[in-house]
Amino acid sequence: MLVSGTYEGDIVRPLGLVTLYSGYAELEIDSLLESLSVLKKSSETKHARTVGQKLTEAGRIIDGLSSEELAELRGKLDEAGVLFDKRNALVHNAIFSGASVVQSRASGREQAVTPDALMTLARQILSVKEHINANRQRILEPMLAVVHGKEDS
């Protein structure tokens, strides 16, 4: 369910949705890694890694399966990486009234951010999360059940 309810010029609510939906997406990435754990056990706990590291690991394992059926899932992982980078650029910098984001790095470059842009990012994050979930449940998990079943034989 997508929540909106922004007030004109209000960036707090859309930024909150970016954060909320990012959390949902990260949980889905954790579920994906859990599904993939039948192929490769990770030495690190899922909470000790960044989202980027989790996406990289999931992508590497999926690439190793060499399946055209997983191309969409692999593409969605790449898309998720781009969206999380955008999210990080907002969350890890200073946001000031007037909806400008100032980088916390020495350059201090400023960029404008609007409630609509934040809502678009929130929707994109939620969408990619749903695509990853659908691909995991409909394609990857049945494939892994067959692969894992053959290894047990």
C-alpha cells in the first residue's frame, strides 16, 4: 500500500516514506539472501553488511546460476542499488528548509529536492522491492528447490 498525503512544500512526509520503503526493500533483500543461502552460506550476519554489499552478494550468487530466467531479478538488483544510492545521498546529507540538500563533504554542493521527487523515489523503491519479491517467490525459490533437491540425491 502506497501512502502519500503530502502537504504542499512538505518534504518531511515524503522523506519518511523514502526511509520506510527503503526498510521494506532491505528486508526483501535479506529474504532473497536467505533463499540463496542454500547455495552459499555467508560468513557475515545479514545485519553486519550494507545494503550495497548485500545487493552485490545476491547478484554474484544469481550470476553464478547462469539462468536467463533470473535476468529480470538481476536487473532489479542493479536498479535497487541505484535507488539506494539516491536515498543515501539524501539521508546522509543535510536537508534545509527551502528543500535544498547540501552535501556534508567539503565541496558543500547544493541541490534542490522537492516533495514530488521524494515521492517518486519512494514509489520506485517500493516498486523494485515488489519486483524482487515476485521474482524471488515465482522463479528463484522453485528453481532453488529443484537445484537443492538434486544436490540431496
